[in-house]
Amino acid sequence: MRDRPKIKDIAEKAGVSVATVSRALAASTLVTAETRQRVLDLARELDYRPNVSARNLRTRRSMTVLMVVRDVGNPFYLDILKGVEATAREAGYAVLMGNTENDPARETEYFSMLRDGHADGMILMTGKLPSAGDWNHLPVVVALEMIEGSGLPHVQVDNVAAARGAVEHLISLGHRRIAHISGPVPEPMSVYRREGFRLAMRDAGLTIPAGYEVRGDFLIESGEECCRSLFSLSDPPTALFVANDEMAYGAVHELRRIGRDVPGDVSVVGFDDLYLSKAFYPPLTTVGQPRSEIGRTAMAVLLGILAGGSEGAEPIVLPTVLKVRGSTAPPLI
């Protein structure tokens, strides 16, 4: 039987020290990108697999990281998880997914797991820290959401600019009566998307009538309820900018229920570009986020912290793209 490949075997073939190979496998910032890639390529070529039990005893690490989300049933997180896991596996880490369902007790439980050494780091996607306890010293990277004033490293998109571009698209089609279904304000992500809506309207010289901003909770049912509220107005909108795709689905369902055609009577823009949005009818115009890249980047940042590096205070901001599809068209009137 062939002996199991060891780190020293990779080091000999790469022409570097064992310490350099260890750092490269852990995604340390002390190793150049070129050297790290050469080490990873050789590790795959030799079919190297870390001896997790031995390493855990030596390093006193669990070699596990937590990815904590609001709702594990939301398909939005799947591509992010794939990105996190791909980068984690290269460094020998396993990924556990935590589901809080916005329950403060469960949020605290996951942070306690991290503090007590059951996981080495956390990618946090709930947008908040537990209210009790000092958690800022723990290795945590905030992804997609924002926790203002936390001092934690963030990987995110420019929600203001992305929302603004989505509304400008509706304005360019000729819409003037545009309403917004927001997420759960005052959470920062919801506030920033609402700010982008307001800026686009202001820059176009358009007023936002009373009742044209309604607050949802990112779930399909709230999209239906918010749409029902908007179309009970005496002068309803001709277009909707919705803060996520799930609520946009709910809004379209409600519009069909009341006999409004999309996009013939009402145009709808979402945010997230879920994989169902292309198959939805009509295909949803929406803001696409680089979900897999968000996951890969957040995990790379976390690995850098675990390797002893320090991360800057400035967030890493990744680009978005507006996916124009069949749910938007010029207004009839």
C-alpha cells in the first residue's frame, strides 16, 4: 500500500519549507498567491489529505468553521455555502451551517460554540451580534449583511448603488409612479436599499407619494401583503422595486390575483437573482449578487485571520449586475 502523502512530500516537490506549505494550506497572507497556488496544485496531484486527528491534537483546533444564517431554507444561501466550502476544503476545514431563524437564544448558542472551541471561526450572515456578551474578540467575518460599529471584517455589495441602478432602470423605461417594498428596516441592508430607491427618485425629480414605501420581512408572504397595501391606494404605482426576490415573487402572485398583468400593467424588479428568478413567469428583472464569490472571499478572509493575519477595517465590496428580464417594460399610461 502506498504511504499517505505528507506535507514534507509537497514541500520537497515545491522546493519550499514545510512551514511554507502549512501556511499555504491554511491560506496565510504570509505566503504569496503564486506559491499558495503551486502548493495547492501539488496537494491535489499527490492526493494529499490532512491528518485531521493529529493536527487537531497539535494545534488544538477543531478544523471546523460555522456559517450562520437567518433561514437555512432560503435558497439564496446555497451558492454562498458552495463558495465557502470550496475555499475551506482546500485548507482542510469542514463547514457547519447554523440556522438562527432570528431567535436571539440560538444566535447566542452559535457564538458560545465558537467561544468554547467547538469551531475555529464563523462567517456570520444574520446582520447582528448577540446582545449580551463580548464577542468582538472572536474570529468572525460578516458576509453580505452589515453590523455597523462592530469592527469586524465585512464582505458585502454596495446596496445603495445597486438599488439606485435598479430604480433608474424603471425610470428609463418611463415609469414615474414607483413604489418600494423594503426589507425589515431599520436593519442596515434594508435601509441602504431604501436609500438607493430614494436617491434615484430624487435625482429624477420624482416625488414618493404617501404609502409608496412599505416594509416587508424578506419572505414571500410579506411581498403579497405589501403589494395588497400598495394596490389599495387610490393612485397605485406602475412599477415596484422590491428589496429581495422572494418578496418580489409574492408581489407578482398578488398582482395576478387582483388581475394585473406583469409587466403589461405593473413592472417589478427584485434583488438577489435567485436561481428560480430566471424560471419564474415572467422571468424576473433583478439585481444579481456574486454569491459564490462572496462565500469564497469571506472564507479566505477568515482563513487569513485564523493564520494570524490582521484584517483592515475597510469592507471588501464586490460588484453587482442588473439582470434585465421579462418583468419590466414601459408603462401603458
